[in-house]
Amino acid sequence: MRTPFVLFAFALLPFALAQGPKTIEFSRVVDLSHTISGNIPLWPGDPPVELEAVAQFDPDGYYLRRFSMGEHSATHMNAPNSFHDGAHGIDGYEPDSLVVPAVVVDVRAQADADPDHQVSVADLKAWEEEHGRIPEGAVVLAFTGWQELWGDAGAFFGEDADGNMHFPGFSGEAAAFLLEERSAAGVGIDTHGVDQGLDEEYAVNTQVLAVNGIVLENLTNLDQLPAVGTTIAIGILRLEEGSGSPVSVLAFVP
């Protein structure tokens, strides 16, 4: 019989925020970022991911590559200047704003029934009935199940014959509810957009980024997180005036 593994000791990771000393208590760490390669799903019209060796062990004695990719490719974070002219870029986020609590709203059933599903205020209130009020300052992550489609760009985008994309996202009303009534720090999702595929007005991105909030897209491994209690740390590339950045998102699970 297999003996279950029990972790008795919890690590403490201290970090300082404006509100005073804080600690993160966790039992495991989950990587929420996809591996970057030359064949990841790319938004139509975005530049390709290019990885080129510029030094080899023979004859250079070491290995080195250059890479090139769009700022909104792979698992990434959007910046306010990508939707608001004159707003700050990805380099404008303070470090302490990138370590935040996260909650996971499971909408797989709704997305399976309707790939155009928008996470609604009703979905969020149903979540609260089960798990309690969404904590102030949390990033709300929508788990749609789309992370399982990452290896199939056609299925991931759901593009039809007319060029329309079909994948779930948040509704504009849900974004307004989270920002105005729950003081959320932002939103994230396992699809290529927090805005549903058919939303060409980007109602969610524009609202969240107008208040310098967090927008995370193309997340993965959300099935490994509890509904509440996780803290995430977002590692950005501090690109000068960048419209966004590929990110490494680590989840500290209690």
C-alpha cells in the first residue's frame, strides 16, 4: 500500500509591503506559467517567438540564445499603456503590487456548455456563497479549463470561418463589480484574454488597467490551486515603457 506523504513543516517567506511586515505561509509552490517555445498559440498578427543559438559549446565554450517575442505572448501581464494612451508601462508597477492574494473561480462547467461564456456577477456571487466574500486586494483568477487546450492553437482560440474567436472571459459588469464593490487588485485567466473572444471593446482590460490593476492571461495549472488562500508572486520583465511582459507567476499554496 502506498504511504501518503504529509508535510508537517510550513515555510515562511517574509516580505515587506507598505502596510508593514508580512509573511506568506505555504506548503507548496505551483508554477502558473506556460513554457515558452516557438510553437505556442499566438494572437493573430502577433510576432512569432524566435529562439536562435548565438553561441555553442563547440567552438565558443558555452551555450547562449537570443529570443524575440511579442510583449503579450505566452503567460503574460498587460500594462495600462496597452489600452490607455499616455498611461504607464509594465515598468511602472511597484514590486509590492506584484505579490498579492489570489482566489480561483471555477467556471469550467459554464465554459464547457458555452465557449463564449462571460464570468458574470452571478458567477462571482455564487462563488462567495460557498467560499465567503472575495478578499479586498485579491486577484480573481477564472479557471475555464482552457489551459488544457494550450497545445492546439485552433481549439485554444476557437476561430470560426469568419475570423471570430470563441473563448471565455470576464464580463464588463463583473470587472466593474470586482473593482468597485470588492476592491480587487485585478483579474487573470487561462485563456488568451480576460475579455471574452467576441468582445472587441476590451471592456475588462480597459477598466482594470485604467486603475493600474493586474491583468494576467494564458495562465496554467489553476487546477492545482484552492479556491481561496493562495498568494501569487508575478515576475515581470521590466521593459521600459513595455505594453506588457511575459511573466513567471508563482503561486504559494497554503
